[in-house]
Amino acid sequence: MALDYSIQYSILCNRIDELYKVVEFKQKSSLSEEFSQDFQSYLFLLAALDGDISAQEVNIINFILGEPWTGLEIRSYINVNNIYSDEFMTSVPKSFKKIAELEKRIGNTQLTYFIVEFYYDISSISIFTGNDKQDDFSEDYRSLFIEYIRTLEEVK
């Protein structure tokens, strides 16, 4: 299961770069890097919401992201970047907003909706479920994304 998400994550980052090139006519973009940081923060918070970051959660996160984080480093990152805050938990990530706006310019929302479902599917991995805080957060976060897309669609 984690292998599928790791592959999807890699493909997703490539598609974000391709979208940027098509819409902005540029060779390079840091948008996929920005997306990676936002997604990493999401995973870190998801792991921490049950009050503990287990070795299994660290392993899954590292496998998906292709990074060598430790539980202590994740906890420190969460604290330093104020991820365990209402502001983070109730805001659509900047990278997602940029991706959605780029897609709106070309009249397509396929990638945007894929990202929404990718975030949500990740939260259904068994190590991230079973805790009301984690479950509620993933549902609320998905709703934030969908509401943002609807808002963009209404503005013509």
C-alpha cells in the first residue's frame, strides 16, 4: 500500500511541474517543491494528532517522501513551523491554491481533484486512523480543499 502512495506522490510532483510549464511557459518551477513541503507538513501533523509519532508512522512517511526523518526531527519540525496550530489546520496550503489557479486557467481540474483525493486517501492508511482527531482532521481538510475549488469555479 505504501509503495502505491510513494509512486503516486512521485508522479504527482512531476505532473505539478508539467502543469507549471504548460501554463507559465517556464522551464523550471519550485511549485512541486512547495507542494512537497505542504504535503510533508500534512503527513507530520496527521502522525502527531494521536499524541504520539510511532516508528511505523515515521517509516511510512519516510517511504512516501523518500526522506530520512526521525520521530524527534518530525516533532521538532512541527513545533518550529507551528504546524500543530488552528491556522495550519484550517487553511488551504499555498501550493494547492497555486495549482488550482493554474488548472483554472487551462479549464481543467483533474490534477486538483486528484490531489484532494490523494491527501484524503493517505489519511486512510491504518496507522493514521482510529483516532477521532486524525479522522476529523482529514475530513475537515478535505472539505477545505473542495470548498476552495468551488470558490474558484464560481469566480469566472
